[in-house]
Amino acid sequence: MKKTAILTALAAIAILASCADVPEDVISRAENDSVTDSLESKPESRPESPLVFDTVENVTGNAASVLGKKYQNIVLPESIDIPVTDEAYIMTAGRFVPEADIKSGKVDVAKDLEDFALMFAGEKPEHVRSCGTAIPEVDEYFIKRTGSDYKIDPESYKKQKQYFSPEQALESDGIGKYNIEFYGSGSISAAKYTDDWNFRHTGDDAAFVYDLEKDDITGISYSVAGQDYPLTEAVSFAESFVREKLMPFLRNDDRVRALKIYVFEGFGDEAYGLTPGNYYYYILFEHYTGGLPLSTAGAGQQRKDHLVNTELVIGIDIPGEVTEVKNCYPYVSKKRPAEKLLTLESALAHAEYVLAPFEVYKAKKITLEYCAVEAGTSQPLTETVYEYHPTWCLTLAESSQHKRWRLESRKLLCIDAVDGTVRLWDDSQATILFEEKKEV
């Protein structure tokens, strides 16, 4: 079926490639007493301070010491909570597995798919083929399932373009039971077709969002598959699933951390009866290597240079059962310890110097995350290589929209803690708005 084959291929490309109430960034100086009152000494009119580096432990342990300092164009948040660690890395990564790692057996996608299917679906994978290619059996099931009158064209299957080699990515369907896409990088897209509940998803924004760092979710629950399901139970269950069952497939991770839980309404499928008042949960996690998380900000492959995004989401459509796993993940081929990093104080002084003096950037939060910049490419699914650096990230804005396909959208002021490069990144535009590189 030509249409279905194309859609399936595009979905496969998306998982690898991908993988408001917004405050103004320009603020009147008179309204911000945390910004220096005078413009007489503009940053560009005075000598630039040298970058100051220190051990990872000292840099993370002393980050909050900047509170109370004033900058001409940066407003700090009321508090800074950077976990103290002595472990950070510079990591070489990409979206594809190097051929040498495939030939050596370091990565075996067929075995990984089988192990994952046994864990997730309770059986060995069926209808295995190169990721992104459609087969008549699956298309026939969905035609019947959705009541479509679309007619399958047998010849269309012979014309499909194979975007991935079987050594890089495989797809499996248990007809009417599950679909799994497994990539050598560790990216995963998996869903169960269980009791019809996961056909009740909508594309609307999340009805409710809870920040697990700030919000007390005790006593809050919603109807999930017709049962009352407390948020605390859902988060605890998702954390146990990731820790006990999913971690073997997250080869870069030392640990993960749950960030937010999203509550989506699932009104249902007209063919099977609408069910108002039913919900399903998505729990967003972040990956940790050493003591730092991989940033969730960024985009998939595109023509322009961009930050690289990661995302780990656990979906629950039935209480006590994981029905969806989405993991957008890099393949890390090399990593070396970062002996010293740019201090936050020095990073802010440097950013103050290079940023426009008449604009003020109001930070809602400051974090230290791994960020990577991928070069733009005109060809999708190109084998590019990029490097993750520990990076000071000042969150300037967060979108109030939380879509199933894009849970979080941030605007960041990024200061590379390895080489001092300053970037302004906007998820909503998938664009680096500003970049000033620093020679170290």
C-alpha cells in the first residue's frame, strides 16, 4: 500500500532524525534591579576577562556563588541548584553506529531487538525487516482496524526505499499486538496495541503537566483505562521499569531521572466508541552520563547547524503496564574525562561581554548539561559526527504547549563549559539564533 508504506518510512526517519506563556527576553532596565543600573561601562568598551577553569567538583560545588552578582544583560534566577559531581566527559557521538563497531560485534541490532521484544512484549519479534519498510500483513490489519476502504497495491512494496541497513535498524510487528523500531544507536520507538486504549490518543496539548522537581503530586489521580490511577503510582512504576528493565538498552547511561509527568486526554476512536474523561500518562526522563544529564533541547537532522536533542518517554495507557517507549538517543563512540570546566562565574562574565548590551536575558533556571551541535546537511539520515560538551544552560523561556511529539520546548542561552562558545538556541524555531565562538 503506497500511502501506508510512505507514512511508515517517514515515521522511521523521524525517530532517528528527530531524535505561551513565554516571558520577553528584552526587558526594560528600569524594571530589573538585578541588572546593573548604568550603561556607562558597556562590556565591549572594556577588556575581556580571561576564561577561568577549575575542577569539575569545584565548578559544580561553587556554582551558586554567583547569586547576588549583577550583569548588564543577564538576570539570574532566585536560586541555582547544580548537583555536585566530580565526573564529566567530552563525548564523540552520532546517529549511526560506526561500521567497525558493527563488524566487531559491539553492536548487534538483531539480538538487541529480540531481547527488547522479550522484555517489552513478552515474545520474540515477528515480521522483522529493515526499519521503515511496510509489509502487507501490517497494512491489512490497520485497514481492517480503522475501517478504511483503501486498496493495497502489491507493486508498491517492491518500490520502497530502504533507508536503513538491517545492521543499523530493524522493525518488528506482532500483528494487532505491538510495533517496535530498534536502532543501533539505542533509539527506540515501541508501542503495544492493548485493549484498544492506545488507539484513543489525541494530538492535542497535554491537559495537565506536573514538574516532579517542584510540584506535589500526592493525592492527584485521573481515570486511566477506566480505573483511578494516582500520579505517584504511575511515576514510581515508570521509574522501576526503566531502572530494572530498560537500563540494559541505555548503553550511555549511568542513571536516569524522571522530570515531568504529562496527562493527556484520550477521547477515543469513533469506530470503537468515544470515551470522554479517559486519560493516559507520559513520563519524561533525562539521561545521565557521569554526573550530568544529556540536554533534551535540540532538533533532528536539518539543513542548518543545530543542537542535538534527546528524549526518553514512558507511556502508560493501562495502570501498571508500560504501553509505549520512546527513546531518541545518540551513539557515543568515544568519551574522555573533562578534567576542568569553565566556572559559572566566568561563563556569565564572558556571556555578558559578547551579548548585546541593550538586551536583557532573564534566566528562569540554570543547569549544567551535555549539549552537542550537529552540522547542517541537505541529505536526511547523513552519517554526521558531533561532540557533546558540558554546557551551562540558562533557560530563558518554556512553551506552555506540550504535544505528544514534542513534550518540551525551551529557549536557552548556552555557554560551552569546554571552549566558551556562547549560543542562543530556540526549540520552537529549531534554530541557533546567535553564536559567538571563543578560541581557548
